[in-house]
Amino acid sequence: MPFLSCLRTRESVFERLVKRRMDARVECAVQQRQVLFLCVFLGMSWAAEEPLVYFVEEEAERGTLLANLAHDLGLGMEELSAREPRVISDQKIGFLLLDPLTGDVSLNEKLDREELCGPKEPCVLPFQLLMEKPFEIFRAKLWVRDINDHSPVFLDREILLKILESTTPGAAFLLQSAQDSDIGTNNVRNYTISPNAYFHISVHNGADGIIYPELVLDRPLDREEVPELSLILTALDGGSPPRSGTTLVRILVLDINDNAPEFVQPLYKVQLCEDSPVGSLVVTVSARDLDTGSNGEIVYAFFYATERILNTFQINPTSGSVYLKAELNYEVIQTYTLTIQAKDGGGLSGKCTVVIQVTDINDNPPELLMSSLTSPIQENSLETVVAVFRIRDRDSGNNAKMVCSIQDDLPFVLKPSVENYYTLVTDSPLDREERAEYNITITVTDMGTPRLKTEHNITVLVSDVNDNAPTFTQTSYTLWVRENNSPALHIGSVSATDTDAGANAQVTYSLLPPPDPLVPLASLVSINTDNGHLFALTSLDYEALRAFEFHVGATDRGSPALSSQALVRVLVADANDNAPFVLYPLQNASAPCTELVPRAAEPGYLVTKVVAVDGDAGQNAWLSYQLLKATEPGLFGVWAHNGEVRTARLLSERDAPKQRLVVLVKDNGEPPLSASVTLHVLLVDGFSQPYLPAPEAEAAAAAPADPLTVYLVVALASVSSLFLFSVLVFVAVRLCRRGGAASAGRCPVAEGHFPGHLVDVSGTGTLSQSYQCEVGLMGGSGTGEFKFLKPILPNLAFQSIGREVEEYPSYRNDLGLW
């Protein structure tokens, strides 16, 4: 279609050329055919090499169909629509409208050729057809044809001519030309003058293509007969129908002035830099007149000056100096042609031409025209087109050469394309967690002097991909909970963070199956899936379960979901919920325990030892002993640390033979718990004295002894004696192994010091280290002798101690039996 339009245009030009040739009576028809074929050949080659060309007449209505891109590019309508075509132009207005579904290109608004291009011919508006999928650019032009929509206009409504009466017939007087904004055949093509007896109009073509009217004198003038003439000058354009414009020509007949002014040179050429200041001197013209008086006085003025010239330059009418009246712009007009007239006082005139060439300076910074911008961009993507843009510079030469760049520390690269187009592409995969936003500055620098640059800032956001698993703040957590807690108690929290964003960063917590299937984790703890808070479901018992551990998982909500896990260790803290338990003397025996004390015993004599344990731990298991009641206060004392009952003074005959003691055993918990035990002590003169039964046992002693009971008592006594012997042997072996302490003759020092009056058993029993020394080697005696407990304890007591040792392993460890 562009080719046919171009061909028709070429043929119409050629037809006009042939007509002119025929009017000029060209003799050779064969040569005409050769010229025709040559033009057709040149038109075809031009159409093949040039971009797409479309034609439209100015003032065409909005919506006028120009072409179909699908047809011109050889594409189907669906293919054209899929490639997302767009029309891009340097014009500030969008003069074209593209329908992406049909491929039709139509006018978006009326076009005024004179406003768009002025006197420039042809009026061609370049634009580009941009295809984004894939990226491709087609160059195209819209040729705006002129129509005859402007009439010729004279700048002056009246032209005044002063002609000497001595002027000979045939003299020509140059008149002001009319201006027509149209071009070509629609411009001024002829001038006519109103009928008169003295003048006619002669039309001449100027070197600049403008038609100049000249008033030609047909017969001599006689001032006395006709002092003044008024004629109507009409300018006609070549349109169809033609338009016209008129002005009044007043002719004053003057006395004779036989010398017209003559310029020193008919042509002046000047180069003027576009940044020249307003008011600067451009050029000075000079003319001479051989006449004297008023006929020799010369006045300079612009002749045939357009409105643009009058607004840009001014001339001194006396000196002929031309000054700059307004700023120049090389990008708008590069050359000015001025016609300067020198007229003397007698009305004679001469003219010269001044050609002003405007030189370019680097006064226009480069421009960046953004076509498309994609943001956000998915992270981890490769070779992604972020932006498509074009750069341009309205200067010329080196001032229009440009270099485009971005910052060096960014994972992006600029790739040049055709027609100064660039694409901004990712150079490496992006990581949103490392950087979620990029501020890119595109710098365009020209090569002029001084160099000018333009910076265009764009912001590119990086969208998230679920490529990071949640991370716990700790690899393992240790939580403490006090026993006997209330159910659903908040015992602690776990926390995990995810460096992703959105749903990819939303973390859900869960309990993972325990490695030991025997641990009832589901009945012990639960977790809040949203915030990681852990709760104890049941009341915990330190004595039954002191610690347990499990794994907690954190999973994000991405697709696919990522997860991690952490270890949680729960330690149960002890509470004072167990009262002391007395191992010896037994309180549930059928017969009370009775201790024998010789009356000759010295103060400090060991009567017995109260043995007790506590099921708690720590300071809750620290036990202290005190004498709560006694038959004779002051006779016996109880050591607070180890529960030993000793005599406090010498015994006398006045002391009752039967003593009853109540010993209180209390732990160090908060609040403290306690237990009491009752001791029966008999004062005897010696160990050979027969055993005196306790008052409570007198009634039982009166009854005859059962033989089976006697056998059991003998058996228990034998086992108890064997057990006591084993204990003594084992203690002796242990003391011998401690060579350093035994050689020094001192008791080994227990690890740690007990606070105050308490005995720290560390949850492993009630016998202290100091008591073990008493059983073994007495450090304070200095004799190195062993001191044993009295072998007068009832056999049942030893049997009971053995059973309690089996029930309380901590007590067993203190005795060192296993």
C-alpha cells in the first residue's frame, strides 16, 4: 500500500512534468517514455529501501483510515494483536491511533500542515511501529499533503511608491510580495493590477522560489497631469478554486531623481552562533547614492520581511546595521535570508541580500523517552527485560552523539538496539532477601563541548519467591516448669523467622513426633500454631518425670512449603510436696523401739541416730532435727545436722529409768514440712544387767513365748548381724582407699559446706558426710580408733533399715552399700 501511494505520487509528478515538456514543445516522444520508465524504476527502488510511507491531506477528519498494518507487514490480525503493537512518535501529540485488534491506523485528530511543518516541504512526520513480543521496530512516515486553506496576505495594507516623472517607460518597480502559508501549487502563483493607462504587472521567480511582483511603467508620467495613482494589487494562489488577497498601491509622482542607491556588495554572508546575546551586531550593510540633497539621503529597511524575520532582527535605518532582536535556536531555523532595501529621498531604491547561517552549540541536553517499564520483577529470573526506551538529542554533529550508561554496582545491563533504542535487562539472578528494591539511574551524555547529560531514575521492585525456610532464633530451647502446675499453663515460647515476604513468610508451628514412641508427648504439651507458645496439658510430677524433650517444626505457607525444626527440652523444677519420712526408728512396728543407756555413760554418749529421707530435691530435701519433748529436759540432746541423740550430762540415780523422747524432723522447703518420731530409752547399770522391757511391753512379756516367734527373732538377728558386719567391712575398705585422708588422721571433708544447721543431702538421702566419718574414722579423737554404733539395736530395726534402703536408692548411695 505505501508503495502504491508512493508510485501514484511519482506518476502525478511525472504527468505534470510531461505536460510542461509538451507545453515547451518537447520534440522527442521516445525520450519521454524513457523518462517515464526511469521514474517508475526509481519509485520502485525508493519504495523498497525507504520505510513505510503513508499519505494524508491536512484537515482530514479525526478517524480517517490511513492503512492496515497487518496487510502492510504481512501479518495476520491475531499475530499482530499478540505482538502488542504500539505507535511511538517524537511529536508532543499522538496524531495516530492504532487499533491492535484490526491493525487499522487512523488519524487521532485533525492535522494542520502549516502548524506542524511551516514552510518546510515535504511535511513528513516520522514515527515508529514498536512490537514488544518479540521486540522489533519498523520505521514509518506520514506525509501530510497541503490543501488550499489559506489566502495570500500582504503584510502592509497600503504600498506607497514614489516615482520620478522622468522615469522612462519599461522601468520596473519591485513590490511587496504576498505571503501564503500554503505551499506548492497552493502558494502564490500570480499577481494582477487594477486596469490603468500607465502600469502593468510583471511576475518574476526569485532564487528562493518566491514569486516577486514588479510594477512596469508603460508610458511616461506627467506629474502636472497625474500627481498620484491608486491601484489595487491582487495576489492569486494556484489552488482550486484559487484564493486571493489584495493591497492598495499608492503611486506619488516626484520630480526627477536620476541616481538610485547602490549597495557596496549585492550579497552578504554571515555566520551567527545560536547563543549570541540579544542586541548583538549581526552585520552592517552599506549603499551609495550619487545624488545630493534629499535625493542622496539613504534610508535602510527590510524588504519582503516575514513576521519571523521582523521578530528576530532589527535594522538601523540610518547606519544599515542589523541587530539581533530575539534569541536564536539552531534546532528551529538554521538559515535566515534577509532582503534589505536602500531608498533615497527621491524614492529610488536598491536592494541586497543578507544570508545568516546559524551555527549550532551544545545547548540541548539529551532526552530519554521511556516506552515500557516492567516492575516488579520476580527474583531468581534470568535475562528479563525491565525497560525499553529511546534516546535523542536535538543538536547536530558531535553535539548529537550520545553515550548511555547505568551504575556499575547493579545486576542490570543496557543493550543497544536500532534507532537509538535501548533495553534494560537483568544481568544476573536477583535476590529479594538481599535487596528488594533497586533505584536505577540511566545517564545519557552527549559528546558536545561542554558535555550535557540527562539522568532518568526508575525504581524496580523485586517480587518474592519462597526460597528461604523458616529459621528458629535458637537451635534448642530449655524451658523450666514447676511441678504440680495447673493444666494449660504457658511454659514458654519458640520463635522462627522467615526472610521471605507475604504468605511465604507466614510461619506455622507444630509438634513433631517424638523419637521415643513411649513418651506421651500429645498428653504433655501443646503448641499454638500461630505464635509458637507452648502449654503444659497436665500437672507434672518431679518425682515421676524430671525432664523430657521433643522437636518443634516451623513451616511457611509458600508453594512449595519449606520448614525447619528445633529441639525443646523441658525441665521440671521440684516443689516441696513430700514430707520427711523416718526410716529409723520405725513407727509402724508392733513393738516400740527401746534404746539402752548405761548409767555410767559420759556426756555426749551416742544413744541412737534418727534416720530420715525426703522425696524432694535440693533445699527441699535438707533435713534438720530437734528435740521436741523429753521426760527430763536437759538429759538428752539431738544434733540438728545428723539426727544423733546423745547424752547432755552425766546420769544420776535420781533420773528415771524410763525416758520418752519426741524428735521432730523438718525439711527446708517453703513452706517447710515435718515428721516426728518417738524414742524410748532405758537407763541400766551395765550391759550385763537383764533387759528391762518397756512398760508397753510388760503385758506382752507375761504371755508365754511362741516357738515360731523365737525362731523368727533369731533369724532376723542373724541377718541383721551379717548386714551390720558387711556395712562395717565395706566402710573400712572405702576408708583404706582414701589413703591421703587416712594417713593424715583426719576425716575426709565433704564436698561443699552445709548452710547453718542443715544437712545438704542433695536429694540422695539424709545421712551426711560427717556422719560417715563418725562411722569410720573419728577425726577429732586423734587416736585413729574406729568407733562403732552400739550393737544393742533391736534386730527388727536393722531389718527395717534394709527394707527402706531398697525403697530409697538415695539413702542406699549415702551408705555406700552399692
